[in-house]
Amino acid sequence: MVEPPQPPAPAKVYYDGCPGCAMDRKMETRKGVPYKELIFVGIISFASALPITSLFPFLYFMIRDLHVAQREEDIGFYAGFLGASYMIGRGIASVFWGIVADRIGRKPVMAFSVFSVIVFNTLFGLSVKYWMAIATRFLLGALNGFLAPVKAYSIEVCQPEQQALGISIVNTAWGMGVIIGPAIGGYLAQPVKQYPHLFHDNSVFGRFPYLLPCICISFFATLVFISCAWLPETLHKHKGLETAVEMVEGSTTQESTEPPKKSLLKNWPLMSSIITYSVFSLHDTAYVEIFSLWTVSSRKYGGLSFSSKDVGQVLTVAGVSLLVYQLLAYRWVNKILGPIHSTQVSSALSIPIIAAYPFMTHLSGIRLDMPLYIAAMLKSVFAITRVTGTSLLQNNAVPQEQRGAANGIATTTMSLAKAFAPAGAGIIFSWAQKRQHATFFPGDHMVFLVLNLTEVIGLVLTFKPFLAVPQQYK
């Protein structure tokens, strides 16, 4: 029996003056990689991520200089809360910024976020009181709502087969920012002590020893903010409609005929991937905090007695390896394994690396440098693989007009997890330093055990029935 011919699909209709339709037209005629848009995505993500962890290498010294902690063992406690203040602010405001991005567009939210970096990152460098440092970090997190719109944007400028690259660029730039940020802090903090032949005690950098890295980051953010003028918009804004409407190929959609949107909180493929993403984010933030505190703490407390410059060198090498991997290798990893299996494999391989860290205290010289650099590079590569995989699942679980809000929810839960991570890591680190001679996991062995337990929880959440998969990945 011959099947009747299928009627031809209606022609796709574009609205004049709609930036989303203009982007769709451009994507239809362009089959290659959208280099211009992805470069914007990369530099915005990098500029916004730089100040997040730029204080970590000198957090130990900053708390000591502010005369907050009475004992050395208590520094980790205060450092944890200072590190958490950014994420608390971002967690409170992320859903709001995601909704705003779905209403007025991705571009204005991203541009405003970069502007907030310029202002509040500079003010943080001028902090002379603990409360001022906490307040400026909190406001920087609350007003820097770039992550939700930039992830949506990276999906919307790419063809389906290029979406892994788009999300990869966001996470690469983000990962580079949170790794290069500490390197900038490590090299430029306390310039009077590090470079006495260039800076003297009576200079502004003598009074504000942590201002120089903040100024450098803010200057770069200023250049990025100016470049946002050339950033194309992707959100659909159709005349005569109150909200943006997604253009679906084969039909002309009108708000009055659209089916009601599925509640994001009832979208289990979205919510399960967000939960997994948040657990991994908690782990990664706690890892960065603990790694920095562990390397600079004294060997009598189980650390490595590194200077902030030494930590910066390790993190710089890890950042370079991250960049090479994301640009050259991740697309092939995603193509072969897919976002789910690549997340599972990278999570499993992270466990033995973390378990090896406390044993490096017994090494020195070249015997220490090589294992430490290799471990830091591999840990960064595995972390970014997990983040990229879960981000792909989230953005493909919702339509365009809900993508900003969905990423806002993801950013909120992730930020709350990251807010808890530095505080929790700092408390555990301080507690572990007081039990150097305990029988069960003494000293820093306990710290890295707790890190591995969170990694195992995240790994378990990547399997059924905990993780639901968007339809296109089934």
C-alpha cells in the first residue's frame, strides 16, 4: 500500500525588527561555526569569572592582615565566609536576572553584569575592613547575573550540532576565569612585598595591598563592557505580542495559540540535571578553596608552605591545559561519549586524584612539582567536562522562551551550593588542622575524604533513576 504524500511544511515566517528572527536568518545562511558570537560569549564569561576566585591565593593573608582571626587555625573559618558572600548574592538574584533576560533580552543583562564587575571588584580591592570586603563581594554576586543569559545565548547562536561547542566556550572561559583569577591574585597581590623595587610602602598599593589585581581585572572588564555595543541579540521580540515568542520551524507561533508552557519546577529532566550540576559545583568550589588554603598553609599543619606566587603558577598551568582541552578535545569527547557518559567518566577519574593530594606533603622539589601539576591539570579537565555535560542537558530540556529562567534556577541552586562550599570547606579545613595526630584520617586526609564523598554523590546522581534525560538524548 502506497502511503499518501505528506503535505509540504509551511514556510518559516520571520518578523521584521525582531533580533531573534534576524539571528535565525543568519544561522540559516551560515553553516560554519559562529566565531564572532562565540568570541563575545567567551570574553564576557571570562571577564565575569575572573573576580570570583581572584582572592583565593591571598585569602589566607588577607584575613590575617584584616586582623579578624585571633589564631592561625581560625583563618580558614573567616576566609570561608568571605568566599561564600559572592555566591550568596548570586544565589539570591539569579532567577530574577534569568527572567529579565527572557523579557528584555540577553544583551542588556550581560552588559550590566560586566559593568557591575568594574565597580564592585574595584571597591573590593579598596576594602580595609572585613565587613566592607563581605559587602562588596555580596553586591558583586547579586548584580553579576551574566551566567543565565550567556548560557542561553551560546545555545541560540549555534546550530544543533554546534551546541556542545557553544556551551563548551562558556565553561572554558568560566573555568579559565576561575583559574587565571587566582593566578592574577597570586602574582599581583601585595606588590610591595613581592616587587619592592617597583612599589614602595607609601604608595597606594602599600595601603591597599590587594588593589592591584582588582584594578587589572576591572580594566579588562571595562574593555569587554565597551565591546558589548557590538553584541547581537538573540531573543525573539515580535511586534504586537507582549512577550517574546519562539520561532519553531514549520509553523508561525502566536501567543494566543501556543499551548501553555510546562512548569520548570515540574520539568524533571531539567531539575534532575540542575541537582547534579549543583552537587558538582559545590565540590568544585570547595576544591578550589581547599587547594589554595592547603598549598599555602604550613607543613606542620599538613600543607605545602607555598607562596601565593607558587599557587598562581600551578593554577596557570591548569588553566592552559583547560583551554587546550576545551578547544581541541572536548567536542570529540562529547561526540564519542555524549554529555552523560563523559560526565560519569570524568567524575569517576577525579576520585583517585583527590585521594592522592594529602600524600604529596611528604614530597619536595621536583618530586612534588610534577605530580602536583599533573593532578591539578587533570582535575581541571575533569571538572569542566562535568559542568559542560550537565549544562547541555539543562539547556536542551526547555524551549527558548524559558531558557533564561531555567538557567536562572540552575545558577541560583549552583550559587547556593557554592556559597555553602567555601564556608563549609573553611570550617572543615580549620577543624582538620587541629587533629593532626588523629587515628582516623588525620589532618588534611579528612578534608580530601570529604571532598571525595561529595564527588561520589555527584557520580551516583548521573545514573537512573536520579537523572532524567531530555528527549533528544534518548
